Amino acid sequence: MTLFYPGPAHSSNLLYGMRVLFGSAMVLSILLGFAAICQGDVRGHRAWMARAYAIGLGAGTQVLTLMIGELIAGPPDELGNALLMGAGWVINLAGAEWIIKTKTDNHERPQSSLDYQTPGEFAATWRLFTGTMEQSPHRTD
């Protein structure tokens, strides 16, 4: 969007460059995540998609960094605005990297969306748990 739409008023060249950088990093992260899942690398896919998501959520964090910056130092100038906006992306990426590192350093098998019970397995587990071992009236076998 940075490349195809006019920038907001009072936007600096530094902020323009950061938008191009982080936007490109988000697209690259999505592509690398897609490539990882195509190769069956679920852990790599999750890491790259978490990075892309963190960059995408930068706008929400930027509201907080701009608010805190303005409360502390008053309305920011163009440089201050660019640095506070960049801080939003950096904070999110640092958080994502911390989560990725703590999840991958754990030697337990990671939770996967592929590790689920089928409805039949769930029903059997539920019957064992509740003690209702009788057949369902809807089963025909």
C-alpha cells in the first residue's frame, strides 16, 4: 500500500522506508511460511507465519507507542513519529521471536492443529469418561 497510495501528511522519508521494509518483510515471511508448510515443516511454517502476523499487528502496537511517546514527551515531530512507529513493529517482532524461541527450545512435541481426535474417537473417549459404554441408538453396527 505504501508504494501505491499517497502517504499521510507529515510522513517522513524514514517512515516511508520503514513501511516498505516491514511490508516487504511481511510478504517474505508469508512466502517462507507457505514454502515451509509445502515441505511439511510445520514448526518452520508456524515461526514464519508468527513473524508475518506480528508485523501485521504492528498498527495496533503503534497506537500504544505513539500514545506513550506523546504522554511522555508531547506530540512527536516527523523523526519521533517514525521512531515510535518503528518501535511498534520492533516490539511485536521481538515478542514473536521470544515466543518462537521458547516454543522451539521446549523438547516436548509441539501442539499441532493436526493432533485432534476424530468425532468417533472423541465420542468413544467421552463414553469411557462418563461411564456410558452402551451403544448409541443411532449406530447400526
